[in-house]
Amino acid sequence: MLACMAPAARAQQTQPFFYKLSTGYSLLSNSPNGVRGARQPLSGFEAALGMFPWRGWDLKADVAHYQGRNLNANEHLLFLLGGGEYESHVRREGVFGEALLGAVNANRNWMQNGEAGQTTSLACVVGGGLDTPVAKRVSFRVKGDFLYTNLHAALAQMPSSAPIYPVVVHGLPNFYGRISAGLVWTIHLPGARQK
């Protein structure tokens, strides 16, 4: 937190202080149980908040929710992420890249035929996109991301004194792609110097 406060304080002196709120439709390339031959994309939404601008950099908080059905199992994924975004302008367009780290939470019975699976995993995201202005403080955003997660089957349920090992299900995906499209609102705080 302390490392973030110094750039934020400097940003207030050198450029307008604002928030960027974005939201829109998002599509995840595969479901967590989507092995070869049974890949099914999941549909959902993504929302993000950019804050503390400093020389093109923003701190970013991101949440995304996806749901769908694959291999006779309902699946719900919730991503909670945080990181940074860098944006540069080419004429009127804003081109940005982002790197985020956080967690993904899944419903308990997302494995094939509703079997139990791991409910939480690390999530890493790298991506970027394009903002096209449509009004004074509103832009249309399209973006693509590359994701890594490590959800796997739940621990074996066996009454035994022997060690319990994870159920091995080969072919479960770790790498995903996602695309998102929506709107971005730039919210200037009262009294901030505007561009």
C-alpha cells in the first residue's frame, strides 16, 4: 500500500486525478472441465476499476464472472484480480496493456458429471486492448487476455489411513483466452485539473 501511495500523491500534482470504470460482456475460451473433444466456452461479464493514474500507469482492480454447462456439470467461475494497466494514446485511440494477479473461485461440483473439484486457484492474466472514444468521457473498449489457472479434481474421498492423493484427470485446461467488449467511463474528481 505504501509503495502505491507515493505515485498516487505525485499524480495528483502533475495530472488530473480520475477513476476509469469499465464493464461489458466477456467470453472465456474453455470451461475448467473442458478436456479435448469437450471444449465449451463460458459466457459472462467483466468489470474493472482503474485508479491513481501516474505517467500512463493505473492501478487496476478487476472482477469477472462466467457460467455455463459442460460434460453434464454446471460451472460458475468468479475471478478477483488486481494489478496494473499502462495506456498510451495514438491520436484519439487509447491502446493499453495489463498484467493482473489474483484468484479464481469455482462452484464445488464443476467436474464431469457433477463430481467435486477444487474451488479456488491462483489466476494470472496478461492482455491488452483498445479504447475508442464515443463521447466526452465514454469510450468503447475491446480487449483480449491470456489467463492461467490451476483448477483440478478434488481430493479422493476414501476412508483410509494411507495418504490421500489428488484424483488425476489428464487434459484439464490450465491456459485460457478471453475476449471482452464494453464501455469505459472516466470519472474526474471535483476540483481536479482536466485535460
